[in-house]
Amino acid sequence: METEEIRRFNRYYTRILGVFDKNVFDLDYSMLEMRIIGEIGRNIGITANELTKCLNINKSYLSRILSKLEKAGYLKREKDAQDSRIFHLYLNDQGLELNQYVEAQSDQKVIDLLTPLPEKDISELKAAMKKIEEILYQVVPNELEEKNDFI
């Protein structure tokens, strides 16, 4: 199987997204930390186990990030009513404010990227992205997006 073209595209797209930027939007947080905030904001009451599956990261790494974000005052954990071993994650007011800021900045980044393009190219790009998602969903389903009726 030829992987060169796919890997080249992955490198290009992660550079566009700023995945490897040390900080996101001049904040002292990484892209992953902001993604975790975003997932908790989009999936109110999500558990750490659900996050590890969605983000494909190990539990101990996620635990350290959650502790950091909790200590910084962005989220809270609440025990499950039926199983005290399970904690549900929620953004508090400060976390909601941070998430709104990052979402707005992310939207603006996409707008800035696409503004120079003609509408026809933007439509083709969106169709191509949807097709990529449909194909890859066969091998890597996105349970959180499915749970929220996005797919």
C-alpha cells in the first residue's frame, strides 16, 4: 500500500491546523489541552474513559491533563450516581468562557484561511473533507460525533 501521499497530506494539514504549536491562540495550553476542553464542552458530562477513546490517548496522560485543567479552575468532576468509580466532567464558568474564546478563534482561523478562495473551491473542499470522513469512519468511527448526531 502506498502511504506517501497520505502522509504528505497529513503533514501539510497538521501544519495548517497548528497541531504542533506549543501554545494555542497565545494561551499557555497545548492543542490537546484545548481539544479536551472543547470535547467536555460539546459532550457535557463525558467521562474520562470516553475521552481516552475519542482522543486515542492513554488514561494516565489524560489524568494529568485533567488535573492541570481542574487545578487551573476550568473544569469539575462529579461522581456518577450509580457507580462511584466513574466521574463525569463539566466545564465551570471559567472553562465555558475559555472554550467560547477558543471556538471563536478557531472559527476565525478557518474564515481567514478560506476567505481568499472562491465559493466553488470551498464547496469542493467541504465535499472532499466529508468524503474523507465517510471513508475513514469505516475503520475509525467517531463515537462522540455519532452520539451527538453529527454524522
